[in-house]
Amino acid sequence: MAIDRLSFNGLRNLRNIDFQPGERINLITGDNGSGKTSLLEGIYLLGMGRSFRTRHLRNAIAHDSEELILHARLAGDPPVPFGIRRHRDSGELEIRLSGERLSRMSRLVETLPLQLINPDAFRLLEGPPAGRREFLDWGVFHVKHDFLDAWQRARRALKHRNALLRHDRMDDASLTVWEQELVTWGEKLDTLRDEWFEAFLPVFEDTLSGLLPLPGLQLRYSRGWDRRRILAEVLRQGRETDRQMGFTQQGPQRADLGIRINRRPAVEVLSRGQQKLVVSALKLAQGRLLEATTGRTCLYLIDDLPAELDSDHRRVFCEWLESMHCQVFITSVEQNALADLWQPSTPVSMFHVKHLNDGEGQLQPLDRQTS
Ligand SMILES: Nc1ncnc2c1ncn2[C@@H]1O[C@H](COP(=O)(O)OP(=O)(O)OP(=O)(O)O)[C@@H](O)[C@H]1O
Ligand SMILES: [Mg+2]
């Protein structure tokens, strides 16, 4: 799976770019503020429907544009065109795939599995569980076809239960109905997540051992409620305290991945660079497992790779990327920092983002070294 055409209009300082990325490694260089991260942001938006830089998509629209239009095409026979559009004054995201208008992002997410590794990546370890849950669910979503349905049903049941908990008078009959629904779909989610995790763990351990051997590192999945009790009982017995809190305290919505070293949280032990490598191993392992289970490859967006990785680790990281048959977009301020990291047989395409005087970023292909 590779994008062979990208065109962006009205994305930050990339007012109008149109280019043909290479099918494997794409190196993007340019000065500070030229638009490198914005380019990755555009691809991320196409695959996720949201930005990794702002919660308000409006901020990503170029100051002098009324709208943001991003188009891409997946290579293939036939090729698959898709795109998104967002007007400054409307909150709505227009989504298209092969000419068809979609009401939800999930089909685009499915079409373009992608992973982002950027200078904030270490936050996956130290940040709130929501980020790790999203990481976990990304994996399950792409390999288990019944995940999305179970996730949506569990979320709906949880919303209803929380709303009932906040009513002045407890409606026990309605609570029972929504609790049963939450139990059914919550347990299904747990089964799917647990099966995915069993497959993921050895791939992660193998990836990490090549990148940075860390004996004593343990990755664990926790389902979000007491391991010794069934969800139905947890919910029934938790009604009173949940009502006082105004929300459901335990359940699949609290699932998490715990990363510890010798029983202590990894963030308290590892250096920043080591944390980055652990997160890189997690994200590379996602792509490896996706490829092994479905035959599909994952697209990697890597912002500012040289930051905080020494040259040896950078080389091993790139070797992993090379060994996977995936398309990669890597940015760096310095051209030399990335150009020599690849085997002669790996197709590498190079682009430079030129910062024009009025602030606009333009993309220029550099000499291609493709063997
Ligand atoms: N909504 C917007 N409209 C127009 N320009 C914007 C908008 N938001 C940000 N910019 C500008 O877009 C430019 C590109 O920023 P970007 O973060 O992509 O640069 P970069 O090449 O990644 O830089 P660095 O090497 O410092 O990370 C910046 O000069 C920024 O000021
Ligand atoms: Mg940047």
C-alpha cells in the first residue's frame, strides 16, 4: 500500500502543493518553519480525520484560505483516490473515497493505516491512558473486523449508563438494560484486545531487542476492571459509588497498556532517548503485526528523526523500516543526517521544502537515488 499522488490546498503555509511520493522511503528536508511537519500533518489528517498538532482543525487552514482540501491516491489497479475538505466556517469534515461521500472517518482510517513518530512520541509512556488505549485500539481495529461494531456499542451503552447515573432518581430497570449491553460489548472488546495483545507482545519484544535490549521491561494489557471479578458484578456493585462520582469508574473504557521495568513505571527509569526507542519499537511492532496478520502495510510518518537518537540507534531504526515493506515519510532539517542510512537496493526519494519570501512552502523533488 503506497500513496503515489498527494495534493494539498490551504494547509498552513502549504497553500498549493502537488507531488508524487516514492513507494518506499521519502526524505523531506527544509529549513525551520518551511512546512515539513505540516506536510506530515496533511497525510495524518487524510488518514485520521484530525491533526496531531491542534484540536481545532480551523487552525490548520492557511490564514488566507477559506478552506482546506487534501487529496491522495493509493497506487493500485485501479488506483484509489480519497480526500477530505474542511471549510473555515463549517464544523463539518467532508470525506470522500473513490468518488463516494462518506459520513464517518472509519473507512478512511481503514484505507490508510498510519503511525506517527515525532518528538512528542515519548508522551505515549508518560501521558494519560487515553493515548495508550488509542494505540491499542488502532491495532485491534486493523486486524479484527468485528472490533468497530463492539467498540461503538460499548460506547453507546456507557453513555446511557452515565446519563442515568446523573439523574436525581435512579431508574434501576433502565440501568440494568444498559449495564447488560455494556457487559456484552465490554467483554467482547476485552476478548478482542486480549487476543490482539497476545499476538503483539512477541513482535514488540523482538523489535525492541533489536533496537535497545532492556531486560526486565514488561508490557502488560489491563482490561479496565478488576481481574478477579466479572464486569456484570463490578457494575452492579459499583452503582452507588458511580452515582456519587457521576460516571462509570470501571469498564472497557479504562483499558490501558502498562510499561514497567523491574516493577517500576518505565518513565521513572528510562532516559528520554530510551523512552523514544521503546515508543518507536511499539509503533514499528504495530506495522509488523499488521503486515504479518493481514498482508497490508502501514504508512510511517516520522518527524525530525535525528532528534535525540544517536547515530547507531538511528541506523537500527532505519533498518527496521527498510525490512518492512512500507511507505515512509521522514523529515529532517539536515539532508545529510538521513541520506546515508539506507541500503543501495532501497528506493529512496528526496524532496526539499522551499520556504518562499512570503512564507509559502513549495515542494521540490531532489535527485532521486533509486536503484
Ligand atoms: N494556519 C496557518 N496559515 C499559514 N501559515 C501557518 C499556519 N500555521 C502555521 N503556519 C506557518 O507554517 C510554517 C510551517 O510550519 P511547520 O511546523 O510545518 O515547519 P517545519 O518545516 O516543520 O519547521 P521545523 O523545522 O521548525 O520543525 C511555519 O512558518 C508557520 O509559521
Ligand atoms: Mg517541524
